Amino acid sequence: MQTLLFQDSGLIKEMARPPKGQLLKWIGNKQRFARRIVSFFPDDFNRYHEPFLGSGAVLGTLAKDGSVGADCFQPLVEIWQTLAQSPDTLKRWYDERWRAMADQGKRETYEAIRESYNSHPNAPDLLFLCRSCYGGVVRFRQADGYMSTPCGVHAPISPESFSRRVDEWHMRVRKATFVHSEHEETMSRARKGDLVYCDPPYSHTQSILYGAQSFSLERLLKTIGDCKSRGVFVALSIDGSKRSGRFHCQLPPADGLFEREILLDCGRSMLKRFQMNGLSLEDEVVHDRLLLTY
């Protein structure tokens, strides 16, 4: 079954399938088109590294033994570590908060969990908040990292449904390693023949997202250049066009760094839908660029 995919990189790429459901709701989640991203990976590579883990959609779709998932956001990394090492613990975290919401009221319980998280950022609270917050947009205040997203309009999925997702995701990532580190440190460990996939925060929205972490595209491009010079393959997802092409992220000078560019249609903007009180606007189509150093 799944373990048959782990022996040959070319076979992994060819047979990669996304999980049936998202484990985490996360802004910029790539699950719907993770398989297309994987299709542009090299036919053969050694270890896979993902330094901006987020929802883990590409790592989970690739499902390659020995992969490294990393992030600078400690509570998020703890969720992934727990999934790989103790999936029943992850189920318990969710079950306890879901049942409290059923017993004590949706909005009141959500706000209590959010207050608990904001007083002491932690993985169990973050897990439930990202599955139950409005629009799946986990939004943080830049000044202090305060999680500000209100309760969502839909009921969170049942513990039974979440448990099935945990089981599937655990099978895909149980032989991966998850670390808390900045992207430079994660990428410095990549060796010749390895593959790094970077999905950093959108540069024009990161001030209110992603745990209010600082991010510099210039620093990332320098690190990508260092990787390329060592013979590491790097794929980068970066802002393309939004608002029917009226916004286009300008990359800093990167002469000779990337060999190919692919434009990916990502559908409607989750963030804009949140900002417009749930409306899905026809002119808010998002495109990402996939830039490849090979």
C-alpha cells in the first residue's frame, strides 16, 4: 500500500496522491494542487526538505520516508511532531475541545480556547482553533502574535471524522522528521541531490498571518542561491497575480537563480473572503508562481 511508494523517488512522484481531507486549515494551503506541484519535482532526488511547513500539504502528498518538515512557529511544529509520534494524543486534544464546545456552547468555548492560546501559545489549542476559526484563516496580530480570528460559522468536524484524518496523515508522515527552526537553518542541512520545496508566507499579507513571524524574501533568495551552489534542487512557490492580475509580486534581483517558472491557478482568495465577510468574489482569483532552480 502506501509503503510501496517510499522506495524510488520517480515512483513516488508519479504515484503521489493528496490525502482525502485536510488535517489543518491554514492560509495558503496547497492541498488542492499539491499533486501538480509534485509533478514538477525532479525525477530523482534524495531527501525532501520543507522549511515553511504550514499545512504540510505537499509533504503529505509526496509521502516520502526521511522527509524533513520544519517551521519557525513552535506550536505548529509540535502539532506535526505529535501527529508523527503519538497520533492518539492529537485525537484526544481535538476530542476534548470539540466536546466542550458541544456541552458549553460554540462561541463561548471557542473564545475560551482562543484566550487560553493567547495567554500561553500551545499546540492543543492551536490545533482546534485552526479547524474552527472563521474561514480557516489563522490570523495573528503582528505586534504581539495575538490570535484574533473569530469563531467560524460552520460546526467543526466531528472527532470521528478528525480521527480518520489523523490516521491517514499519520501513515503518510510517520517516518518524517519535524523540527522547529528558521528556514536558513533547515535549508543549510540539505545536501547535493536533495530537494527543498519553499512555500513562504505571502509577502503582502504576512504581517497579519503566520504567527506574526518576520520574513525576508531577500534572505530566502540568498539561501536558495547557497543551496543551488551545493547541487540542491529548490522549488519555490511565491505570489503570482491576484485580483484578476492587478497585483503581481515583484521578486528582488535573482539573475540566473531560477531556470523555469510555472503559473498555477489557486482558485479564490481565502483571505479576501474573510475580509469580505464570507463573500466569494469573482475577481479575486489567486495565482502562484512555481520557480525552479533546475
